[in-house]
Amino acid sequence: MDSNLLRPKDYDSDIADLVRREIGDSSLDIAALPRAMDIAKWDARDLIRTMMPVLTSFSGMLSDLLALYERIDATRTHKDNLHISYEFETGDAIDDQLAPFRERVQRTQTVLRRIDAFQFDHEYAWKSPLAERADKLHHHAHDAAVNLLGLESVAAASEWPFASEIPAPLIENPSLVHLVTRLRQVIVAALDKFSELGPTVGTMRPSHDQTDDSPDLRILAGDLWWLTEIGIMSLVPDLFAELSADESAKLVQAQLRWLERFWVASTITAEQRIEELADVLRLPYWGKRPDLYSAWVAAAIDAALVPGRLSFDVTDGVLAFPFRATLLARIDTANGAVELWTEKRFQATGLKGKGRVNHIQPDYVLINGAAPNKVIGVIEAKQYLNSKNHGDTAHDYAHNLSDAEVFIVAHGPLGQRTLNKVAPADRKRVSLHPQVRPGSRSATKTFADRLVALLPTPFEQQPGPQAEVYVPGPSEGVHTIWARRAGPAAELQGQRELLGGTVALRWMTAVHDLDLHLIEAETGDLVYHGNLTSAHAELGGDRFYGGPEVALFHPTGKAISIEVHLFSSDVPNVSNAAPVVTITTLRGTMTLLPRAGAGSRASIWHVATIEPDGGIVLGESIESRE
């Protein structure tokens, strides 16, 4: 701070917030932070460890942008000479080229590998000496944590946001301050890791819904290990109350050794760590990372869609992110071409956001390529600065762009009342996406799912089984595609009647996840999001927020049962999600709705059975005549 490498009053306010959270006092003034760190007996290593979430995110943003730039460069004739230009404000620009940018990214990655990294081992995490003493004394750590956090009960912990503040317990014994500091450090680092899988225990994505390379994290979070350790931290004075000085010293050292094992030891000295970290803090991008986050969201958009669907606009070898309306890329979708624009301005009325008079200017705008004035989506990206204005932004965009899906994408948390500022009639078009950042798999996938639903992949781009398929509606084209996949023999024999048809599931967009299941009745073979292809059917992939989920079915001489499963907690039962299933064969189309009281269980709607001869026997359904 003295050397001006860290600027907590400016672009490093996020680091100041992390320090406050680590210390346990969210009201600390910037000027009081150094004194507070001294009282907590911090050293340089403690500050660096506290900064790790920001450093890791920064490195991840650079790495993801590098991957995007290299993909774009690979499509050009003159490779490795791509010029990148960022204009964060009018006249405030950073220009770079691919080769030196790659060197900076690699340097940042090297520095982070040489700094302490947080690690988990499920079995080791439960071997806390203080937890063992608490058990011996019959202290209830969960109850202590519930009191400290102000929860109603242990059960309420499943909905406690991992990003919440943790009050600091009162520690009067100076010899225990350092111990509590190190324990709190591990707890906060663990909560940050847990948040990558979901904002709370109750909202963590199930392992089959993503590539789960962190089973220990999932188990520890679900078993409320973190709540135990928060309770232990609160109980520290009681756990040492009856010990002699010698016994206390031994227990402190044992606990510190246990805590230190959560960190991969650095291979360099403290002085070297500080010097190498200073190199990262001097990068021109470091001070611009709230704005760099907006550029990173372009990489997140690209990653969400099938590789290559975004065709970026490179003019004279320059990929530009200017602070003015610019066509950044084009996207092929099942509904036609879409243009991705940056900083496009629109006339606006009824604005709540400060600083705007009569216009709005979203970070990204998705426009129907066939109708230049039709905006189908806007994406606003915010890192930390001005985070209180998200509700105003959501209101202004939804109010003035009446046909657009509004995505509010934030690096950190979003306030619970953000949507309250949006008119009730507009809220179904607004989605909030907190914690979307490198490494935050759950939040990033939720954003990607919603984006894919808005920009569905053209069916013809899907080469075969296991691909994500989107069918916009029943058509002869479906059967042509089935014939192509069945092979020339089927076409020559004129077996079009055996090529089946389609089943499409749609539901209300406010509900996150319903799943279409097709079960071959005799064998029990199941096609669903976890098994996209079988002999009797092929599902086009998992869809969210209204779908559609579409399957092609191929009769095999056996009956096929169709079910819809509720897989989210947005509504109490599947019928409340307003599902609609459309079954199409060469004989025609049937649209089905759940009948009153449908569902042998609240989470399953038994829709219909497709008989071997193509007939449809209704289950818990009625046919829509609309």
C-alpha cells in the first residue's frame, strides 16, 4: 500500500473487502486496515493468501481471453499477429498483440503457481485438534456456529450464502489471536472454494450436472464441515479455559500444524513472493480488471456456445473492444443469424440508474440479424465497482427493451433485492447471475444454460449421436435427418414410417430445470440428460428455463413411455412449471398438458405411451385444442 501497488480506495477495493471479511469487521475504514492487520498478527503471507481469490480470478480471466484470442487467430491467414484493443473509457485504451499478451499470461500463471495454494483432503479436514477437544468437552460446535451467524437452526445452514460475512468472536487472550486468525483464514478460503459449486449448500449443482473434479469440496460442504469450524472458532476461549500454559501452547501448535497443511507450501522465500507478486500488480491490466471482466464475459459467451459458433469481426488484424457501438461477432442459431454488439446505445425513458439521462448502453447486445431493430438479449457485466446499481440497471434495460432477455452478470454476489426494482411484468425476462468468474463452475454453467436457451444451436450443425440437438418444431426435416442417420438402406426400402418422430418439452421460463425422459417399456432402457442416446431415441441435450428439450424417437417394435421430471426447487410440483409436451409423427401432431392432479409423485408427470404401431395412449394428460 505504501508503494502504491495496492490501491484499496480505487481498483483494489475488492481486496480491501476480502481483508475486512478475513478480519471479521465489514465496517473497517481503509485507513484502519493496516492497524487491524497488525492486531490480528498478520504477515505478508497472510495478506497474499487473502488476495488469492482475486489473483486466481485475474489469472483465469487472462488465460480464458488468451484461449479466445488464439482461437480467433487460428482462423486468420497471418497467424500470431492478432492485435487486441481495449478502450475502457473514451480515450483510455490498452493495445496489445497476441505474442506479448501470451507472455504476460504465462508469467502471471507462473507467479501464482509459486505462491501458496489452498488445498483440500476430505479425511484430513476432519482431524482438527480443537474439534477433538470440543467433542471431549461435549461442546456443540454447530450450535455455537448457529449463534454466531444468527441462524434459526442448523437446518438453516443449507441456505446460508457462502459469501456472507462471518462475525468475529471476541478473543481477549492475546496468545490465541494468531490461532483464530489462521483458523479463520482456512474457513474463508474453504467458503470461497465451496462457492464455485453454488452460492449455498442447497443450490450446489448435482455432480451429474457438471464435470465434478472436486468431490471433497462437495462432501465437506454438504456435511457442514465449514459450520463445524466456524463453531470451533467461536468456542476457542472455552476450549482453552481450563488448560495450563504448557497445555495451551501444545494445543495451539498442534492446531497451527493442522491448519498449515491446507496450504501447498511455496517453493520460494517470502521476499521472492512479494517481488513476483509486485510484477503482477504492475501489469497494465491489473488496475483495469473491473473493466477487463467485461471483455472476459465475451470469452464466457464464446465458451457457452458450440466452439466456432461465434464468428468474430477482425478488421485490419484488430480485434477491438471499443467504448462505442461495435459489431463484435455473429452467431448462427436455430432461429437465424444473431449479431453480438458492444456498447450499443438506445434511447430510453423512465430511468432509475444514476448517470443516465435519456439513454442506456449495455455492455453486450444481441440483435436479430434479419431485423436490425429487434433486440433479443442484453448482457451487463459488473465486477465489484458500483455493485449496488444492478437493480437499477436491470429495471432500465427490461423497461426500455421490451422483447429482450436481460442478463445481469456479476463477478461477485448480487443483492437479494436486486429484482425488486424491476417491474413485476418484466421480471420473467431478467436473470441474475452472481459469482460468474473463472473457476466458478456452477454459476458459469447456469449463465451458459440460459444463454444457450436464447441462442439455440442449429440442428444441422449437430453431426450425430451425443451432440446437443435443437429442433425448433415439428417438420418433415426431422424425418429427413433421421433417414440420413439410419443409412441408405432405410431410405431405399422406404421405411419412413419406422423413423418415428419427435417429442418436444417446453415449460415456463421462470423455472430452471425440467427433464424429458423416454423409456422403452419392455427393456427399461432410458434416454434422458444423463444418457442422450439409445436404440429407441436420441435426446438433444439438457435445456433450462423453458427449454425446449427435444428428442427424436425411433420405434423398435416396443412401446415408449414419456415422462417429465421436475429437477429444481423453483416450484412445488411439476404441474406448476406449466409443462407442454408436443409429440409429432408423420400421422400428425398432438400437444399435451398435465391433467388436474397429475403426478404419482410431485416431481414426475407420466405424459403418454407411444405404442409399437405409432398410436399414442395418454397418461396423466389432456390434449390441448389450442
